[in-house]
Amino acid sequence: MLTHLSSIHFQQAIQTVENTPKQEQVRIGVLALQGAFLEHCLALYAAGAKPVELRSLQDMENLHGLCLPGGESTVMAKLLVQNAMLQKLKCLITMGMPVFATCAGLILLSRKIIGFENQVCLNCLDVAVSRNAFGRQKESFVENLEITCPIFSEQDREEHCNFPAVFIRAPQIMQIGKNVKILARRKDQILAVQEKNMVATAFHPELTENLLFHTWLYKKAQEYKKLF
Ligand code: GLN
């Protein structure tokens, strides 16, 4: 996918970020154990960030933001435990590091996976999710949703836009805590949320040309970097 943004566009974006002095780069760790991490890395480059692929505990130093991609949440959870990365990831998020999670990433970030209560999750985002709520891979679809843009700071005005939402074996958010803001709905289904430093979508923005969510993450990470 990502045919919309030409390879020239990406080459330029990658070059710009890579030519930026290391200490000025905004480093966003992209969980790269499995799944759609490459598409997130490209989208992050296009948004101006330096993506850092995370496969071990050693990769998790000196980061300013995090991205949890889609894929298979059961496999990711297993590998996170095996590679001793789960606690560190939870710790970074709990300390306020900005995180953007999609699909399986949303499942990982949640506090409860309905029907899979023994599946390991980070228990950070105050939502309960239901896996595979939109059917199997072959039932994947794209639908334009009216969404509320993720809020960057408390002073931000609320803005809405039309977003091309790609659903691939997507989860649905079934319950939300009182501090969780709904960013996208489809009928009565909750599909994107924000809680403090966390934004999560059931759909896949990294497979579209719309960089709204990756830009949110980049800007939040830039702010977060300034704190240290
Ligand atoms: N259904 C997958 C899971 O439960 C998520 C699918 C996706 O990330 N596209 O992990």
C-alpha cells in the first residue's frame, strides 16, 4: 500500500530526517516484533520523526514517543514477554510518553480484552475491547468516517475532519473509562479514542495518505522531548 505517497516523497522525507543532527531528531519507537511496523515508520518519516524499530529492551532507550502497530496481538504479546519488553513499555507509557496505537496495538494498550481475559495486555488505556469485531481478513473494508482530531494540548479547539478508515480484522471498543474521549464512531461503535498521552484507533491510518495521527504523535513527542 502507501502507493499514494510516491517513493520520491518518502526518499526526501527519510533524507531530511536522517540529515538532521541526532540530538535534534524526535525519536519515536515503533514496536517491530511483528505486523505493519514498516508502514508506520514511513508515515512517521513523512511527519518529520525519526522512527526507531523496537525489538529488544536495548532499543528502548532515548525515545520521545511510541507507536504500537497493527498485526496479531496474541503474537505481539507473547514476544513482548519473551523479549522482556512488556514492563519497560508499560513504564514509559505510564510516565507520560506519547503513544499512538492501531488495531492490534490498541488491543495491547487496553485494560481488558473481552473473551480473551488471559491474553497479556499493557493495561494502560482505560478501555475494554472486543477482537475481530468486523469479521475476517477477507471482510476488510474502507469507510470514510467523520472524526474528531486528536487534541494536542488542553487549549486546542475541537476540530473535525473526514478520515478514510481502513478496517482489517479490527477490534471494537466496547467500554470506556470516564477520562477517555471518543474520537471516532460508526453508528454506535467506538473506533478511536484519546486518553491523556494515548491515542488509539481500531483502523489503520498508516495505510492512507492522511498523516493526521502520525503528525499528532510527532508533535506530542516533540513537546515531550522538551521536558528533559
Ligand atoms: N485481529 C487482530 C488481533 O486480534 C488485529 C488485526 C489488526 O491489527 N489488523 O490482534
